[in-house]
Amino acid sequence: MEKMPYAEPFKIKTIENIKQTTKEERIKKIEEAGLNLFNIAAEDVYVDLLTDSGTGAMSDNQWAAIMQGDESYAGSKSFFLMKNTINELTGFKFVLPTHQGRAAENVLFSALIKEGNIVPGNSHFDTTKGHIEFRKAFAVDCTIDEAGDPEIDHPFKGNINLEKLEKTIEEAGAENVPCVIHTITCNSGGGQPVSMENIKAVSAICKKYNVPLIFDSARFAENAYFIKIREEGYADKTIKEIVKEMFSYGDGMTMSAKKDAIVNIGGFIAINDEKLYEACSTFNIMFEGYLTYGGMSGRDMAALAIGLKESTVYEYLHSRIEQVAYLGRRLEEEGIPVLKPFGGHAIFLDAKKFLPHIPQSQYPAQVLGIELYKEAGVRGVEIGTVLADRDPITRENRYPKLELLRLAIPRRVYTNNHMEMVVWGCKKVMENRDNLRGLEITYEAPIMRHFTAKFKSL
Ligand code: F0G
């Protein structure tokens, strides 16, 4: 049968103008910004692929829900709308709203993690790791080895290596492991999904040692889509059925609603254990707000509820993930080195291959980000040596295995013509790559240096 082409399952009701600048203007702007893309005004960016977090476009139904938000301090109607949607979608009983994902981590870990604990997972996200290490506990990365090779075409590169996980729990002693964190999809590993088989197996190990399994669920719907199209036995299941099954193997979740709930701010914790819910509630009131708003306004919670329903529809996810893959395929066609397979929310340029003459000590992925901005006004983000920062004890640079420029695609925001602009920019950088030089840092903060560092071209 002839395959029909796909198109977005929505049309555009309202638009936001963006403007293209000249290359001369951009060179001036990036110089003034100390060669750091975080210091550029968003107005001076044409296609902004810095993050897919909080940058999505809400639907007409979400905007309508905003008007109906109930701003009552306690027992708001919008809270119950959100809570019921989460109960129905995930099966988790207790829900605590928070202002974003890292706030959910802060609250949950305040109740769960003690000094010296070991928290295994699959390439914990930076803030997750930060909240673990802040409590003088240790995040142990148990991701499968294939994740470290940008060329291996494994369908579920976010999977946890079961032997590593079991060994980590055995060595630590189960009583020192407050939870296992399974990140779906795995952002730090390149937006790579986790298979249902892996979730089931990790869950069995957690049950064996009586350790709670918590999902870092920022991109759970995108993970469910990959299970549907890549894993045997799931082709005929709906996304909502897959989501329900994924969460049925765990004890709780933290959520950054800025991703797969398609809102600009918000997050939550959802868990089954009543005692843990009670412990978290105290921290939620202290850090976030009362139990039925936790850092969000009523209208935010109302829009979040609608967003969760919209993002768990196959047609939406298909167009979303196909757009990411479109950019990946087009870059590959033009000979640009990209991480494979393509992730759910972003395409990653392999800076070591793109700029082989620039050593990691001279920040090649940062160079790539600056050049792409100069050529086309496109903003990505460095996921390499700048982000990896210094060893806290030796103060030496840490050199990660992968040196990447992430191009994260906001949900429902750009067209494929914008993607073509990105491809064009990358081609221009490629043509000129032999003339590009490395960088030296001229200023850096003692921690989280990537946000504010300044650079000089060598
Ligand atoms: N977990 C994952 C997997 C994430 O990707 C993020 C955020 C968080 C937790 C924290 O959520 O930002 O709402 O506090 N990722 C963003 C990004 C910042 O650009 O990838 P938050």
C-alpha cells in the first residue's frame, strides 16, 4: 500500500514574529557576549534550539484552560483537574505540584536521600545529580556501554545495564540505596529511550532488594512513542496504554512539566507510598507552597492537565519525533556528523568528528555552537568539556567521552523550513571548518561555569 506523507496534526492560530540579523551583527553580538550563547538576547536569535524545556507552544485548549484557572489557595479546582489527569495517566496515587522538575527532585530527595547514600540510574540529568551530590550522596551511572559510542545504532540506548545495577546495589548494601532513578527518555545520553523490557527488569531487581524505583519522567511520552514503534509487542497498543504500563513497574515519578506536558513552567511528584507522601508534603510546603498549588498558579495547573492529554496522543508524537528525525536525516545527507540513533527531543552534533583538529582542551563543541550562531542565527547548547566542568578536588578539566552540540527542538514551535535553516548553517560551518580555532576560558565561576563563562579565540 502506498504510504501517505505525514503532516502536523494541528494548524497555526497565532504567531510570534522573529527576525533575522546579518552575519556582521551576529559576530558583534557574540563577541560582546564573551563567546557564550547564554549571554545572547533571545531577540537576536533566529532559530532557538537552546532547549526544549518550557519553550513549547500551548494549544487553544490550553489557553482556554488558562482563563478557567482556579486561583484558590487551598483545594483549587485546577489542582484536582491536574491530579485526576495524573492519576488516570500514570496510576500513581499521590500528587504534589512543584514549580518545575528540579523542585520535585529537591522535595522528594529531601525525604528520601541521606548522606553517603548511593543512587544508581542511567546518566542522571545535571540537576538530579546536583540534588543527590548536594546531600553528600553519590549518583552511580549504570547506563549500558553502547550509550558511549555515538555510532552504534541501538534502539534503546537509555537502558540500564542490569549487571552493573545489581553489582552497585550489592556493593552499597540495599539499605544504603534509597531509590533507583530511571530517566525516560535519557536526556544526558542523547534523548535516548528506555525499553519496556528494561523497565520491567530494573523493576524486578528493585523489588528483589526492596528499593523504590523512581522515574525521571520529563520526556515520558516520547519514550512511550519509541516503545510503540521499536519494541516487539507494542505496535498495536495506544500511547496511553504504554504510559500506564511503564509507570506500573515503578513506585513514583518526578516530572518537569516543561517538556512533555507542553507548558512553560511547572512540575510534580507522583507516588504510591503514603508515608513517603506525608514526608514529602512537609518539604513541599516549606520549599514550594501549599499542597494544592506547590509553586504553580491555578491556571498553570489547568494548562498542565490539558498538555498531558495532548502529548500522549500518537499523531502529535509522530509529527514531533519525525521533525527531530527530519533534521537528523538532512544533516546526515549533508555529511554532518550526528549522534545515532536520533533522540526524541534533540539532534546532537559530534564535535570531535566535526572539528578533529581542535583538541577537547580547547572546547570544540563550544566553537561549533558559536560558529553556527554566526552563520545562521541558530542557537544550540554545548554538552561537552565546558559543561563537564572541573574535578572538585584536583580542579582539572573533566573530559567527557562525547563532545556534543545539542540542538533541542521546542514542541509545536518551528516548521521544517526552520530545520532547513539549521542544516544550511551547519553546512556553512563545515565549509569553513579548517579555518576555525579553539578557545581559552578567560572567566569562569567556581561551579556551573557553562552559564556564565567567557572565552577568547586562540
Ligand atoms: N530531568 C530531566 C531529564 C531534564 O531534562 C530536566 C531539565 C530536569 C529533570 C529538570 O527539570 O528544568 O524543570 O527543573 N532539562 C532541561 C534541558 C533544562 O534543557 O534539558 P527543570
